[in-house]
Amino acid sequence: MINFNWPVIGQEKIIKFLQKGMANNKLAHAYLFTGSQHLGKKLLADNFIASILCYDYHQQNKLKIKELPCGECAFCQQLKKKIHPDVYFLNKEQDKKNITVEQVREMQKLLYMASFLNSYKIALIAQAEDLSESAQNALLKILEEPKSKTVLLILAKDINYLLPTIISRCQQIKFNPVAQDQIFKHLISLGASREQARLYAALANGKIGLAIDFFHNPVLFKEYLTKTEQMLKIFKINIAERFILLETTLAGFTNNNAKIDYWQQELESWQLILRDILIIQNSLEYLVTNLHFKDELADLAKQLPVDKLITLIKQIKEIKKYLAYNINPSLAMENLILNF
């Protein structure tokens, strides 16, 4: 019986499925991890990769192993230092709009080469949304012609950005939000006070990684509070002041890609705030995520019509989709704040 040491909280079914595949020596050629940010996709992928290589190392050398990954063998140490010659990390290059077809072809060459360490050849694409259309077509060739002892891990927030043919050729694994009580208990185990754990667990809305980030980085939490205060202010100021606020917010960004990344994240927070207002209107206060602003949200719940809130939520969803296709972020946000 193999013992695993994967410090991942709240994805028990997925963990059991992957570990069973390893124990039975039945690994898929390609896995597609899908779900929002901060659910543990990258952490689980890292532990899965480390366990595959660690297990292979111990089998090759006919050594016993207490748990996977051991963290001590040569393969584990190389992976930790990101120098394992049989593992390839595919990421968007700095200042580039997408992962290019040339990058995917380079990855293909490395995957098709013989293993340097007589091990598995593994590639990780941590943000599949960054793949250009031509890069996705090149990736499809790899999926259509798999080599033995190769594993491709693809991580995506939204599969709608991927070609259906890519999705169909992968073992798709959907990550779900983590239960609030699990996040609360984990934060307590990390040393958080009960009040901190209550606030962060609610605000994370199932994203355990975000809750942990808030706990370990108080500055990040303060930044979130500041941005939330700005968003709530939009409801209280006139149109001219809204445009000034928007212009000030965007002034620090040098290019559209940076603006798009910023607003993709911010709009998720805006959706949560509008959702909280709707929740309060329906007397479901126990479901509110932004506990720090409960009084302000309650005041807005008395003022804003339900149909307006629903329209704004739908519009934000559409704008997030447009931003994914590199629509001008300034124009998109100007259209949105006109409706507040």
C-alpha cells in the first residue's frame, strides 16, 4: 500500500482518483484540471508530478518508500530546484500576449526525446487560457500522438477557452469550491484567530488558496479592503466622478495586457459584492462573503432594485468574456460604470 503526502485541502475525491491511478500503474496521457483560481489545481499538480517521478526513482533503484513524494531522493530534489531534465513547464513569455505555437512545438520536441533519466517525460501548462489558437492546434497534435511514459498536465480556469478536441482527448478533472468549514478549520490549524478564520473563510468563497494568502499576507487583505471600498463608492458618486476614479485606477498600467489581468481579477470581486447585496435582500445573511462590509452592503440592499443588480452581474460576466478576447479594457469598464 502506497502512502501519499499531499498537503491539499478539500479535493478528496480528486486526490483519491489520482492516487488510485498511480497505485494501479494506470496513468492517463493527459489530464485537464479545470476550475477557478485558488482551488488547489497547481498545488495538486505539483504533488502529482513529484509523486510520479519519486515513485519511478524508487522502482528503478529497487528502494522502499514510506510516502510519496519523499522529498529526499534525487528526482525530488531536482524537481524542487526546477532542474529535472524530464519535466517541462510551459508558460507565457514576459510581455507576450499568448503562449505561442513555437513554444508548444519546442515542448513537443522535448516530450518526444528519450528520457534523460529513464523516467517519465512530464509537461505542465499552468494557464491554458494563455494558449493562442495556433498553439492549441499544435498541442492537439501532441494529444493525438501520445508517446509512452509521457504525462501532460493542463490547468485551466475555464474550458470555454480551449478547443473541444483538446478537452475530449484529456482526462478532465473538475475542481470544486472547498467547504467554508474546511477552510475555517485549516486556517485555525495554521495559527489564525477564530475571527480571522471566519472573515477569510467567508471572503474566499470556496477558494482556499485565497484564504491562505489573506492570512499569510495582511497587506494583500488590506489591499482587498481598499479596492472594495472603492467599488462601493461607485454607487454613491456621480458619473463624472466614476470616470475620474476609473482613470486613476488605470493610470498605473503600462499596457493593455496588464489592465486586462487586473480587471479580470477585480470583476470577480465585484460579482461577489453584488451577489452579497442580493443575498441580503433575500434574508440569507449567513451566506454573505464580505463580512467586513456587511453594514454598507445592507444599506445598498435597501436602495438598489433587484433587476438592476441582476443586470450588472450579467454585464460583468459578459465583460469578463470580452476581456479574454483582448477587448479594450478601458472602453469595457467605461460602459460598465455608466450603468451603476
